[in-house]
Amino acid sequence: QVHLVESGGGLVQAGGSLRLSCAASGSISSAVTMGWLRQAPGKESDLVAGITRFGTIYAETVKGRFTMSRDNAENMLYLQMNNLQPEDTGVYYCNVVDAWGQGTQVTVSS
């Protein structure tokens, strides 16, 4: 099973940007589904962005602000987050098929 490690979280003011990275211990080139999920304080995790065989999908709340990408050569996933808002605060997890990372905290101050 692929082991995933997220990085790039932190504290940022509203309107700022962060780029999350997810490093996979093995090849992800054949993975059909992968995604980034967010767990806000006191809430269940929700899909923020995902890559499927039908293309890339985004939650309505992040469309136009977040961009998910993959680098198969480097076995990396990325989530570029722009114009961050306080409601984007949470722990972000990357997922490849059935593997999950440990999460990285994103905190957006108003």
C-alpha cells in the first residue's frame, strides 16, 4: 500500500495562499482516483478536490480558488489554495485509492 505524507499547511491571513503537497512512497501513475479532503473543527471530512477518470472535481465552496494537480513522475499530489477564507480552516488529508495521509493543519485568520 502506498504511504502518503502531506505538508505545506500553516497559519495564513484571509486572502492569502498556501500550497499543500502530498508525497507518495510509491507510484501513483496508475491511480484513477485521488483527492484532498478537509475536516473542519467539529465536522466530518468533506471532499475538497478530486481527480477521477472523468476529470478534476471541486467542492462548490472552493471552485475558482483551489487547484488540484498531480505529478506522476515525482509521485506527488498538490493543492494550490488561493484567496483563503476562515471557513477553509481544517485538517487537510490527501487520498490515493485506499491510502490516506496523516493530515496537515490549515488555519485561516480573519
